Amino acid sequence: MIRHPAFPVEPWAVRESRLDLDVLAQSESLFALSNGHIGLRGNLEEGEPHGEPGTYLDGFYELRPLPYAEAGYGYPESGQTVVNVTNGKLIRLLVDDEPFDVRDGTLHEHERVLDLRAGTLSRRLRWSSPTGGQVRLSSTRLVSFAQRAVAAILYEVEAVGEPRHVVVQSELVANETLGCAAGDPRAATRLESPLVLGENLPAKDGVAVMVHHTRASGLPVAAAMWHEIDGPEDMRVDAAGTGDVNRVTIATLLTPGRRLRLVKYLSYGWSPERSRSALHDQVVAALAAARLVGWEGLRTRQRRFLDDFWHGADVEVEGDAEVQQAVRFAMFHLLQSAARVQDAPIPAKGLTGAGYDGHAFWDTEAYVLPVLTYTYPRAVAAALEWRKSTLPPAKQRAAQLGLAGATFPWRTINGQECSGYWPAGTAAFHINAAVAHAVTQYADVTGDAAFERDTGLPLLVETARLWRALGHHTAEGRYRIDGVTGPDEYSAVADNNVYTNLMAQLNLREAAAAAGRHPDLAARLGVTEEEIRRWCDAAAAMSVPYDERLGVHAQSEGFTQHDVWDFAATTPERYPLFLHFPYFNLYRQQVVKQADLVLAMHLRGDAFTPEQKARNFAYYEALTVRDSSLSACTQAVIAAEVGQLELAYRYLGEAALMDLDNLERNTLDGLHMASLAGVWIALVAGFGGLRAARGDLCFAPRLPRDITRLVFRLRRRGSLLQVNVTEKATTYRLLDGPPVALTHHRERFSLKGEPVTLPNPPAPAAVPRVHQPAGREPLSRRPDRRAREP
């Protein structure tokens, strides 16, 4: 667990007040910096010790074979794995010939701070070598939001007590030795020396450049560094490069009070299309731009970028300091995962670690993009434009499976399917619906008509064609979609999964509506009036299984007739279940990995009555074990809607602390982007009651006992509004832009110049009562957990 006194609770920072090597790998994920293009794990500058070294470029991968005991038609032949590229974070230090290593000598002080407003990771320490030489060291690093290809590190050393001979070695290193492979299938595949050296040019005029390419995929990557050095006049500076190492060495005698100050500028670039020489020139040019503004310029622009982001995205929580810190931490990392994404996906771990091999899943469209649509919409457009660019392989995949339209991959980096387990992967067609939902939500919230025409319409058309090819009409006039895997990966290849069918229904309707708004463009895509009619017929006849005997919706056809999993006999150490039981056992019993039917009630609430929502929630609450980080936030949303406010509050805490408290014990592999998005979802959609409807934003705010005030901001069609929720009432304020149509607990009004304050009605009676599987209750929210001071 991350939780210990070294990590105090603060509203705008994550602070490590002493170094604890037992949680080094987890802290490397928490302290990761990224801008959506470059990702630097929070490794120590000296490189060792480390949990998992990591420098990543979004979309940069290596191919690897996918072995099968028995081959099968349609199985993906190769996988993709994110590559730890050239490490530019390394700055090694020697004091009187003794290498600085926190495990040796005496570490008197050590602090690291992730500043959520400045966008920097700073480090301060005082260390004595085994022979007694003492120094103070400080560093601050950033990955620039303003300059996409640039990162920088300010590194300062000062002698304490007596003069010290100091040597600093600043390096670029490729093909680092990674950690041991983990038994958890969610961990990354280990690639040994994936990069092949193309050129290594030592610092010429101060600029050092290394260019490599991957062995199998052949993708080229370039990295460069340049230094500003300030220190004693008798400094000696040397540069050398050989093999996979490029090094600048600075040697000097430091007297007490005199500092050696080094600013290291880094730039990275890769492209599947550009030549090696072009990438070389690109990273050199990026360094020139960084040098032009300098270190202070980079810091100023970083703060300005974040000031603008927080102005439109901040969430204030009064009454729970942990959740306040967690939601800002979450929003900061969501921004880092997406801000400068270009021609690449947003991975499930962002660029904070190599978990899941750096793959993107449906998590992006289902969880991350909805949050960014309201808070940082420009990143959503870029992410969906990438998805559109992958339509050719998605259409090829559909054709391979004997289907029309596009079949988007379950796991991917480059747009090709690389999931080797088809029941939970290939059969999970609901990723198509997530893509379509993200498209329609973005177009509705932003009003971006050009996006809908050029990017949204092709995506909606090809996803709709998939549903029409996948399903069929029955003699009774119903439309069935059989043999699919819904969000719950413990129920595979099922018939008429409610979530899948309802989201497919929405997809078909939205595709028909968009084609009607853009008939000329739809005609160019081959859409006919007859095809639109078939989409509408399928949507109108969509099957939605309901168990009359139990009075609940069956997650999929026949699900409620399965035997119920023996939760009482399942000990805590046997969770997550998929690591300890065969999928065969899971597939044939009533046990739910993550919110599935409950997610349908969130995203398609219009398809359920309030009474059905309450009964469904109670039924599936008793079956859901939350072996996925995607679940808690959705359970929080529906718990709040059906009047279970305190239960919703507990689920909020679980989503909020997933990584800060290392709840699933795998934060070392990278942060859970969907769960981070889930903190915002639980607060804004749960306790704020946000639901989207064409032309309106609908709210139904209610707070749990321990949250006394909730304030959040949203963007919609050029307007910025603030929602201030207290126990008794909610105040809506238009901060910028034209009037906005809103609904408060079904009362519609227009928000114009003056704030509008409306009363919050009491929550509905929380019936029926709910319980969770034995031992899988959400964490309690104890007041003492929130009382720690920095």
C-alpha cells in the first residue's frame, strides 16, 4: 500500500516527505510526467535504484509474436508492446569519487513533490557519502505542454561543510535493463534490447543526438539533449558517445555555498513515415525552440497552460481532503495522458507505465473521453481523429470475421487487434458502441459541426453497419445480437447482453440521425435510404432481456438462471478471480467482474424506470466483485441515483484512491486512467447528477453526509458554467459564453447572466436494501483517514 506518513494529504500536490524504497515502483507511476506525446516515469535521476525504468512515446511500439497452443481462424498473429525508449532522465553524480546512491552513505533528507498547478516534479535532498562528503541536491523536471517534443530538468548540486570534488554525468541511454517479468497478465511483456542503433552523435556545439529503430516493427525514434551549465570557472566539460550511451561529463571543485547548476533540455520524435535524417533534424530543431525560451520560459508557459486548464476543469470538494487531492491528481494525469496526443491512442495506463503493454482499450472512449469532453475537448477531437484513421484495419478485421462495417480492436496501439484471447477480446464488440457514444457526446457538447461531418459521420456509419451485420431479426419481430462479450469479462460469448444491445441501439439511431443531417456526405460513404431504414428498424426492435420472475433485467439472456458463485467460500487472497479460477467456471455462474448492467443504467438511463434501476442495482450489487478498476465509479453513480448516497460515497473513495493507495497492488505498472476519470464521473455524474441529453445538460445534485460542498465546472458549446452544490441547494453560474439550457431535477431553465439557485429535493428512499459479495464491500471512509496534515 502507498498509504503511510510519507504521503500527506494536500489540495494541490502529491508529496513524498521521505524516500521509501518499498514503494519506489508505485511512486514512479504517481510521479510520472507526460504531455500525451512524451512520458517520463518518476525514476530517480541517478537511475538506480529503480522499480521500472520508463521513457515512452505515445504510439511507439514493437511487434512480437502471439503464441497459441492451437491456431484458429481469425486469431491475431502478432502483438504490440510499448517500448522503453532512450532515457534522457539520467544525471549521475559522484562526490569525491563516491557515486551518489540513496542506498549508500546517509540520506539525511529527501522530498519529492508533484505540483499539480506548476506541472513539475521537484526533488530536494541532503546526502553524505560513505566517506563523509556531504552535498545538497535539488532537481525540477517538466514535460512541456506548450512544446510537444520537449522535456527539461533543472539539476543543482551544492557542497556542505567542506569543498568537494563533484562530477556530474548527464546521459542518453537506450536498451536499459528492465525489471523481472511479473506473473500478472496485466503486466507488460519484457522486451530485451528492442532498439537498433542508427547513429550516436556526441555533443557537437552542445547538441547530442541518438537515432534508433525497432527490430521488428522498424519504427525510427530520435532523442537529443543540450545543456546550460553554470558553475565554478575551472569546470571541465567533456562529451562522448558510443554504442547505446551518449554522455556529457562535468567535473569541478565545489566550495560551500557555490552551486553547480545544470539545465538539461531533451527532445524526442518518432514517425512511421519520416526518414532517419528528418527525425534527426526534427529533434535538433525542437531543442533550438526550447533553448530560445529557456528554463524559466518553459516553466512560465507550463504554469500558464495549467492555469487555463484548471480554470475550466477544477473540482472543489469540501469535507473530504483525500478526495479533494485525489480528484485534482486524477484530472492532472488525465490531462497528461491526452493534452498533446496526435495520430496515436490514449493508452489504458497513459504514459505512466508499461502495464497492459501500453495498449488502448474501450476505456478511452467509455471513461476518459467523456470527462475530457466537458473539461478539455480539444484532446477528444484528436483522440477520435486517431480512431477514424484506424478505420481501414477495423474494416479489414470485420471482413475477416465475416461482418460488414468496422470491428475496432479490443487491445491495440497501431489499430490492429492484438488480443490473443478472443472470448474476452474479439467478441467484445461493444467497443464499437463506446466509440460511437464518444463521437455523439463530443459533437453534442461542443457543437463542432465540422468534426461531425469529417470524423464523426464515418465512425458512426461504419459502427452502425457492424451492428446490422452482427444481429438478426426473429420471427417474433425482435432484433437479437448473439454471441458477444459485454463489459463484464466474467460472462463471455453471451446472447443479447443488455449493455451491448442498448448501446448498439443508440449507435444505430445516432448514425441514422447524422446521415440525415449530412445526406451528401453519407451518400459518398455509400449510405442509402434503405440502409438507414434498416438501422432504424433494428434499433426499434432491439431485444432487452428481462426476468419477470425476479423483476430485474438479465445482464444477458439466461444470466439470471445460472448458478450463483459461492462467494462465502472464496477467500480474499483468491481475488481477482481470473488469476485463481478457470474462465470456464466464471462464465457459467452468476459473478460479475465489473459494472455491466449497472453501466447500461448509467449511459442509457432513459431505457429504465426508477423502480427498475433500484431493483437492478440491488440484484447486481450482490454479484459484483470489482476485479476491475472500471467498476467502482459506475456503482457510485447509480448508488447515488437510487438513494444509496453513503454507499456511493464509499465507491467514490475506492475510485479516488485506486492508485494513491495502490488498492489493486499493481500501481507499479502504471496508473489506471479509467479509474482516474472515474473520480470525476463519481463526483459530477454521481453527486452532481449530470446526464446528457440532446440540447440540454441535466443535473440532479445530492450530497452524501461527509461532503458539505461540491463545486465543478463544465464547458458546453462555447460556454463555461460552474455548478455549486450544497446540502440544501445548487447554484448555477455562467462564467463565460452564451446562455445554456439546463435541467435541475427535471425543472428546465436557461442560465444567462445571473446565477440561478434551486433547492435540492431529498433523495429517494433507498429500497431495496443492498449488500455486496462476502468480503468485497467497498472501503469505509473513516474521518481519521482525512485528518493527516502535510
